[in-house]
Amino acid sequence: MKDLLGLEKMTRAQIERILETTRPMKALFTRSIKKVPVLRGKTVALLFFEPSTRTRSSFELAAKRLSADTLNIAVATSSVTKGESLLDTAKTLEAMKVDFMVLRHSSSGAPDLVAPEVKARVINAGDGTHEHPTQGLLDMFTILEKKDRVDGLRIVIVGDVLHSRVARSNLWGLTKLGAQVTVCGPATLIPPGIREVFGKKVQVSFNLEEALRGADVINVLRLQRERQEGNYLPSLREYTELYGLNQNRLRLAKPDCLVLHPGPMNRGVEISSEVADGPRSMILEQVTNGIAVRMAVLYMFSGPNGFTLDPSEIEKENNAIEPALRDIA
């Protein structure tokens, strides 16, 4: 597998391998020098056609902590504004001999369009309403780190599932790892074909209090105001009254329930400040884990054949990664 385009096409074993590799990457954060030379000489191009703080910054930090060079493409001042196509931009970067293209685009399928046309590894950093695979991976790693398992956990994804690429990556990843997933939100913001796609692996609820009872993890989605042209909601106040996560509703979940949010948050809309800043909130931990997951992804896709689960390659990785982490640059 040359590129990371989404979790839909990945196997459970591949997802677990990335999560396993994330652990030693995160161990770097406790060192005085947070850098290793495993990607020295590689170049990572960050090509973002949509605004981003967390994803863009964490990919840049991940690349630098692996000693790769980074190339930030400011789309607003690039040749895209003169009419250059996405493919032409990608091929221009290819001519500059970049090794990775981290691509965020407002059109679903944009990374799938670029990937076959370039030799560089293409990493999907979010495409339209399709997928955001590294966000899904960091959410799963956060759960795994705190709960020691994903299999069998009751996980509630609440909010604007219809427009959420984060929700789709989480649904594919969590169901493959054996979680019991419930999506909850207004009927207008739940994809109509979700039952046909996931079957009994995913339950649908339109009542938040009912969905939260006994939950191990609650993943609160951002209400995407920029994608609400279709008037899916009567008002933000009504949405908050029915689906906003507050302290009273959180008490319906298990006492050790984790609260996740991909950010940025609309405080007072989909989540209260009391919950967002409370002891069960993993929101800042997700940001930290995002760097570790993206380090693992860049490392594992950097080989001559891309990401592989060939036993001999896994053995080589096991033998190589620990010395590399000890060899502080």
C-alpha cells in the first residue's frame, strides 16, 4: 500500500500495526531531545486547500521530529489561484522530488485522484466529507492508551455525522477493531444509508440520553456551520438543547467514560466548557497523540514499497525502530 487514503480499505491488522508503532513514537515526548534521524533526507510537502491548525501543525512537527524536511504550500498565494489544477500542482511537487504529499482538500476523493499519478506517498489529511484517516487513528490510539482495548467498548459518536469525515474514519476503524458503535444526532444529520453499509456493527439513535447510558467513550463531533447550507437544523439553540453534551448528560455514561472531540470546538453548542475542560476530557491528549500517530504513519509509509505487513518487513521494523529511537540526533 503506497498511500494512506482512508481506513475503509485497511485491514484490522494494518490498523493495529500503526497503533503499535505509535507507542514508541510517543515515548519520544518524554526525552529532552525530541528528534530521531529515521527520515533524514526525506521531504514532506504539506498541501492544504482548507484551513487547519491541529492537523497541519502536527504533521509538520511529526515530520521534523523524524528529521524530515518540510515544504509548506500556501495555497492562497500559489499558482492554484491562477487556475492551476490539483494534478498539475501535485506533478510540480513531484518534479521537486518530494517524498510525501500530505493533502487536505474540500473535494471528496481528491487524494485518490492524485495518488496514482505521482510516485510520492500521498497521505490524506481530510477530503471533503469522505475520510480523515489520521484523526481516526489518533482517536483509536487515545482510547487504546486509556482503556487498554477497543474491542467490546461502547462508543457513542454524536453530532453532525452526515458531513463528518472524522466520523467516517472512526466508524471504519472502530468497527474493524470490534467496538460497539452508536451514532446519535438529528435525523437530518445522520447518513441515510449507514445501516446498509455497517449492518449490525453500528446502531443509530436520535435520543442522546438513551445513547449515552453505559457508554465507555463519547466522541463529540464539531457542528460544521460552514456545511449547513441545506438548513439541516432549525437553530443552534435547539441543537444544543437536544444534542449538546453537558455535565448532566455525561453522568448517564460510565463513571470512567472518556470524552473526545476532534476540534475545533464550538463551546456552548455541541459541548459545554464544563465537560470540555473536565477530568474526563481527552481533547488535549488527542492533540499530543496526533503527533505520535502521524510520526508512525510517515515512518511506516517511508519504505521503498510503502506500508506492508510482510512478516520479514515487520521483523526488520521491530529490529530497526528501537535503535533508531535511541539514536537521538
